[in-house]
Amino acid sequence: MKKWSVLTLTTAIVLALTGCSTGGDTKTASGADGAKEPTKIIVGTGTQFPNVAFIDENNKLTGYDVELVREIDKRLDDYEFDLQTMEFTNLLLSLETNKIDMVAHQMEKNPEREEKYLFNKEAYSHWKNKIAVLKDDNTIHSIDDLKGKKVLTTATSAQAILLENYNKQNNNALDIVYSSGVANDSIAQLKAGRVAAFVAADFTLPLIDPSGDLKLVGPPLSESDTLFMFRKDDPEEQKLADRIDEALKEIKADGTLKKLSEQWLGFDATQSETK
């Protein structure tokens, strides 16, 4: 009995000195130490984007971007992701002020944003921005037809940047009206005649307008990939973005990303050829 106790104590000391793990689940992405405490990442998202980031009938935060973050969390054992919701217009400021570590809200990459923020490299959806009007409106066919009219958009959005750039080049021809970014509010303002149009990503129209009251007109105003956003010139943020790209490559390769897109968006929006 004494001999067994000595062996047990010796074994325990060896385990302690060598840092051996006694077990536990690991995630699929390589390069992480399963015994190391994961780094907590605060992910900022919204609640007003149907099928992308919203609160369902069971009061649960869900949607394409939300479930994708949860899938990434499963595959990266060196990070632990905590989703926090806020108004869309507060997301970028919260990122800049270190209140969150990344943004997951169908963020479009464009030159203006690239100057201030870091994007990961692996896109997880692709869209085209077009003008949305009431389906019986046959007077608007392009952005030029909106000169002198009120156009609704959300402050800090990619669509807002499009409209603001148009105004810079066209002597403030558009009367830009800024909203909170709630989809139902955009449709309500259009139906009430308070605005003539707004700009929307092509895949979002069936999500925000299930009754079919709107239509998209004209050629695309822009076409872009959507990615996650991080603070620029921050080594830890760059490391996080790189690890997320590793997980995204796995998620794409095994068909999970396509499945999530079809489940939440109704089709495969992960390809640049998507119409």
C-alpha cells in the first residue's frame, strides 16, 4: 500500500511538471494549445437585420452572421467568442474604442473603410447594392433619377458611403435622410411617401420585404464581398483575423458555409457569381 502511494505521488508530480492534460474536448482548427485558457473576443452585432442578426420568436439572437460566428467559435480553441448586441450605428465606434473586438454584421469592404479598419481576407458572402423603390413606381430607373429626391440610408453603412460619394460628385443632388437602420422603418417611410427610395443589397430584399411591396431597379451601384471588421494596426487583431480566416477556409471546404447561407438567406450567397 505504501509503495502504491509513492508511485501515485510520483506520477502526479511528473504530470504537473510536464504540463500534461488529463483530457477534454478539442476543436478542429490546428495550431492551438488545448490546455491554454482561450482569449475572450467580444463580437459586436445587431438585432434588426432579418435572417442575418435578429431576435427570433424564442427571444434568441440568431441569423446567418450570428450562427457563422458560433461555428467559428467551435473550431478555434484558442478563442472564445461572446456576441454582444447594439445599434448598428454604434458598432464602428465601439470597435474604435475597444468596447468590442470585431464586428459581424454583413460589413462590406470599401476603400473608405479600409483606411480606418482591418478586414479578414476570406469573404463569407457577396452582394450587389441596388436602388429599392415601391414596386408600382416606374419613374426611377437609376440613381440619377433620384436627384432632388429624398433617399433613406443608415448612418455609417456602406450604402450611406455610396450616396455620400455620389453627392460629392454631383453637387449634393440627393437629399439623404438618415435612419436607425431598422428594415421595417425603411419600408414604412417608403410607403408613406416620406422618401423616394433607399439602397439595399440584392439578397436582402426578400428578407426585409417578404410581402413583395418593393423592387430593385437600375444597374448595381457597387458589388462587394462581406467580411468581419477589426481594429487596424493592432497585432492581436491581425492574429485574430488570420485565425478566423483559417476557420473560414475549413467551413467553406466542408460545405458548412453554403449550408448556412441557404438556411438563412435562401440561396448560396457565398459566390461572387450570385445574382
